Amino acid sequence: MKKYPLLYGIIGFILGGLLVSVAATTFDKPPAEDTEMSMSEMTESLSSKTGDDFDKAFVADMIEHHRAAIAMAQLADSRAKHQEIKDLSANIIEAQAKEVSQMSLWQTKWNYVDHSRMGMGH
């Protein structure tokens, strides 16, 4: 790496720009184009479920919700003006990543893994 520091810097800059661009494109979409369920849709879909059906759907929906929150919070480090927002976002990332990990373990333990939610259902 010592031979080509400028080259590595340029590559890092380009890759970083691409990641920010992808994230911006994802979050700049109007809600009508969004393929994810809204929180109210998630809540509505849970209202008719109980027992294992409720638990399975709840965990899957919460993982989806937390992953979206983590993606939003990751933008704050480079885009937020106020340090308080950056600090809150770092806390959100840490806390919700732990919860996603815990819920993913439950999915495996309870045989709740839903391959259709992972793009493998087709």
C-alpha cells in the first residue's frame, strides 16, 4: 500500500461516494415506491395473529424495521450537522444491531427462518 497511496486514496474516495450515493437513492424514494411494509402495515398484519404465528411475524418484521433504522442512522455520521444526532445514531446502530442479532438467533432456534423475506423464496 505504501507504493501507491494516491491510487488507494482515489479508490477509497470513489467507493465511499458510491456507498453514499446508493444510500441516498434508497432513502430519497417517495413512500409510494417503497417496497418495504410500513409500520402501520406491519402492525395491521400482526393484529390477526397469535402464538407462534405472531412470534414469527413479529420477529421478522422487527428485524426488517431495525435494519432500516440502522441504515438510516449510518447516514448521520457523514450528513448530520449536530453532534447530538451523530451520537444518537451511533447508539441506535449499536442497540439495534444487538437486537437484530438476538432476534436472528431466535429465528434459528425456533425454526422461524423465512427464506422468502431473504430473497430466496422464489
